[in-house]
Amino acid sequence: MYIARILYPVEVLGPGKRIGIWFCGCPRRCKGCSNPELWEFQERYKVEFSVIKNLMLQISSQHRVDGFTLTGGDPLYQFEAFRQIVDFVSDISNDILEPV
């Protein structure tokens, strides 16, 4: 999967202190996109799910996590990675946003 950044706490992409996950890849290329640098898949952002999983566990064990915001790029452009992450983080919080 291609994940460009994971930040905590994110307080502007949903309520509370959230973990923000930025996916790479987006074929739409909307005018005014806030993250055009994430339109293309870049090898430097390729990461195994186990790394993402361990980071989520580490953050949630040390901090209150009110929810997750999955953004990018377009998270659904990597549907299997999106599904895998959502399935995992839903055990931490059922507040999962994917801004459109």
C-alpha cells in the first residue's frame, strides 16, 4: 500500500483528536486539490500493512484517539488497502471519516 503520511493529533479533519492517514493515488486531479503531490503513487511511500498496524497500536496505546480520517489522494483508489485499514482501526474507534 502507498501511505504518504500519518499524523496525530489531527483536529481539523473531524471532531476530537484523530489519526489522519494520507493515501497516495488519485486519478481525478480536481482543480484546487489540497494535495496534488499525492496524485501519483511514489515508491518512497510504499509500506507494509504491518507497519501501519503497529503505528496505530502504538499511538492508540499512548494517546486518546477520538477517530480516524482517511484522506489523500483518494483512499478508495487503493480499495484493498483502504478496507484493510478500516477493518483494523474500527477496533480502536468507530468514528472513521473519508472526506470527499
